[in-house]
Amino acid sequence: MADIRFDGQVAIVTGAGGGLGRQHALELARRGAKVVVNDLGGARDGTGGSSAAADAVVAEIKAMGGEAISNGSSVNDDAGVALMVKQAMDAWGRIDVLICNAGVLRDKSFGKMEIADFEFVIGVHLMGTVKPIKHCWDIMKAQNYGRILVTSSSSGLYGNFGQANYSSAKLAVIGLINTLKLEGGKNNIILNGLAPCAATRMTEDLMPPEILEKLKPEYVSPGVMYLVSQEAPDGVILSAGAGVFAVAAMYETEGAWLGEGGLSAEEVRDNWSKITDTAGMKALRSAGEQTGKFVRKASGG
């Protein structure tokens, strides 16, 4: 089969000054894309800012013969995101790929976490995904082409101590693409999610060096290249780390119809084994599929 290429395409990668974002940007450029390298250049908790990291990645891309420009906007700043998109359009006239990778951490147990830290992390991860997508959406619709990747996390899918804010945001972006995949399909806009495990600035003090060595960002980016390619699947959550790739999904059991008359909490309790039976369990494509199942079962189907 032919190599995956992005010749003639334009990509925006947020949070691309280091770690996973840098690797995604470099790999897109190696495969022919023109790249907007976005990075606020702040600390891990989102404070501060500098264009140095983004500029360095642009220099790397240009050194390999590619085309790139840097942008230092916060992904949660409307004007900054609008400027980022305008830079891409002014330079190259289109946007084919958007990878929402920017993120911050403000970890504390929920009892000790300030509401301000919750709101800030939600703002960067959720609204910092919504806003770039929103500013690119009509461009991609007009082109009748777009590939969007959002960055989730195992913390969002499964939970992680001390990360209630981060986990909430990381599952929220999956809810976002679950709807946008339905709305964007008619215009060939495909959306997928990534739940990565990689040695980056965000994780460097969470694991020992020998484990971090196995979790290089370059072991994740190959999956990302497929998910933003012309032949990408749609609505997938790809878990990736250490060269291992798996698909995560939300499944629903077939369930049991307990009737309409005299329905009680006790009936739910007494039929719990039927409700939780995994035989026939499946991943649903939309909320309407669940409604359809309920109506079917209540009608004797």
C-alpha cells in the first residue's frame, strides 16, 4: 500500500512546542504537510509564556526542508485562536488537519483542589479544543474535507487520583467528537480521539526513568498520522504508548425490559444480573441508537 502523505495539506498542531505535539508536527512535516506550530510556551500549570519553544520546532521543520510558521496564542483565547487560523489561511489558503494537543496540569486531590484550578484546566483542555475546532469548522466544510484529532487521556476514560479537573476535561472532549462526527460527516470532516501514554514534560515526574524510556512520544505519533490521514476511520478513540496501540470504546449491555406497570427499585435490584449481562453488548454510534433499542425492547423486539 502507498505511504501516508500530506503533500499539499496544511496542519495546525496545538501545544506543539515539545513532547507529543512537537513529534506530531515534525512527522506531519516529514510527510509533506505545511504546519502551524502553536505553543503558548507556559509552564506545566499554564503560567507564563514564551514563543521560543514553537520557534525552535519551526526551525527544525525548516532545516529538514519543510514549511512551518509559529503561533504563540493560548488555545482558550478567542482572539488568539482566530489569529492562529488567520495565519494559516493567509500563508497557505486552507486547513486540512487540526490536532488539538495543548494541555496543562494542576493536580490535587478533589478536597484540596480550588475551583479556580478546576475551571482553568477545563478551560484549556475542553474550551481549548472547542475553540480551534470552531474556528476551523466552516473552512473545512467549505473545502469538503477535514481531519480533526482531539487528545483525551486514560485519566478521562478510567480516572486517576488527583486529577478530577483533568479527567473531567479529557472525557468531555470525547463527548464533543461523538456529536461532531455526526455533524461533520456529510462534509467529509472526520474526527477521532487519542488517549496517549508518553514521556513528556507533563509526565516526567510521575514515572521512573526506565519506564519513561519506553514511552517516547515518537511511539505514539504513527497512530496519529493514520487518524488524520485521508483514509482515517471515524469516531475512534486510539489508546497508544510504548509502541502499543489499542481502541477504547464505551459499550452498553443489551439490557432487560422490566415492564411499565408497577415498576420499582426492587425490580431493578432483582433483575440486576440481566441488566448487566454482557452478552450482546455493543458500542453505540449515537444517542438515537440507544433510544431505538429501548423502543425495540419495550415493543417485544
